[in-house]
Amino acid sequence: MSARALAAVSAGGLLISGCAGSATGAADGSTALRDRVPPAVRKAGVLRIGSYLNYPPVDFRDADGAPAGLDPDIANAVGRLLGLKVEFVDMPFDKLIPAVQARSVDLAMSAVIDTVPRQNGLDDNGRQTGPGVDFVDYFITSSSLVVKAGNPAGITTLDSLCGHSVAVQTGTVQAEIATRQVGACSRSNDRLDVHLLGTDQQALAEVANGAAVADLNDYPVAQYNTSAERGGKFQLTGGSLQSSPYAIAVNKQDGGLRDALAKAVDQLIRNGEYDRILDTWGLHTGAVSSAVVNGGR
């Protein structure tokens, strides 16, 4: 990650989260792309985007309290192409998809991973909880194990978590991975305790104080939290687990908006703006060659 980006993250991480807006101009949008925007959205002139702004370097607040990070940068660039202002609505991560389904926001964009259960409105146990959402995939991430510096418990794989406790943020793909690992450990006559917490910061705090041997989270965030600039309290272990796409979540009834977003992301990739944004945050390894609709597993 660049020094400029790290400075912005470090400053923003101390700020209190709240609702905020981020507006963009429309000078670089194309007529063809704007014509794809559904009339009702074009008339409103704004995209209201649900986001959990406490997950640097993907979504957070900068020193001025404005949304910053990978997702806001991409969202603002998409807004310019579509001739729409962008307004972020800060909310807990596990409320994002329900908010899209209830139309209290137009989109959700907050390190949201595209999965088939989320497309189909299923919870972790396969129960129907809603109609699901559509996704526009724009980045490839993976899950990572974060442990205390020095790795005192010797964690190297998911199986090595057996007999210990792991901390994860509730409502995330990492919570699903940890829950599945409970079954794998029990088949080996061992126990894994999963601590479901409201934020990743709480999960990291448990690793720091020894209440859990590891935190399981997205690679971009894990990379940031284990960087030298963050004080060297934590380290990565075990390599990458389960690659998955970050995606923009869209109401299933908004197919026109979904397709306009996909075309706008494709144009960002072609015109080089996408690569510039990823380079800003040191995340180019997650680059995709095109937007994909509902490409998650």
C-alpha cells in the first residue's frame, strides 16, 4: 500500500462512524452508459450505497470523516461514468443485504462477497431469509488467518485451529468458514469454539488478549492489520483460503441498474482508472479483467 494511502487509513481509523455522503461530478461519464441507467434512478440523480465504514483499507473514514478506501474510490468512479452522485450510508455489515432487499439503500458495497446462498437469500443453515440479491463482481479476495506476532499457538491451517478458539465478525463469509470448521474438528474428536463478534476490531482484540488464537478475515484487511505500519502486533499465517469475489449487491428487481453498473465497471477497467485505484491501496493482486454478474460460488 502506498504511504499516502496508509496515512489516510491510520487517520481515518480513529474517527467515529456515522452516516455521510460523498458526491461526485459527472464530467467523464459517457452518454451510452448514462442511457443504461433506469429512468427513476437517473431522475433521482443519486446512488445511496450501504457500507460498513470501519474496514480499512477497503471501507473506512478519512481524516475529514469522508468515506475512503477501495470501495468508495470505485463507487465514486462508477458514479462519474453514470452521471450520478454517490452517497454512502454507514451501517453494520450484517444489515447491508437486508437494506438492499428493503430498498432503504440502492446498493451495498462494503467488501461484500458474492455467494450463491446470498444470491438466493439463504442463511448459513440453508434457510430462506429473503429474496436474495444480484451481484456485480469487481475484485477477487481470499480469507486469511491473523495470529498474534510470533504465532504462539502454532496456527498454520484451519485444522490447526482445532482445540482452540477463533474470532470472526458475524455475518461474514469467514464466519461461515469457521462454522464449517467446527464440524471438521468434531469429526477428529476435537473442539473449535467460534467467537462471533460485531466488528473485526473486536476479533483482533481477542487475538491480542489471548481469548482467541486467530482472527479470520479478508486478505486486504488482514494484510493491512499485519503491516509494519500497524505496530507489528499481528502476523499472517497459513496462506490464502477460499478465493471469492467482492461484489456490488443490487436488488433483484433492479436488473437495469445492475447491468449499467457492470458496464461502468468494465469501462473503468478499460480506461485504466480501475488499475490506478487498486494501485493506490496496494491491492492489484485482486484485479479482475471484467465485471461478472453473480459469479460467486
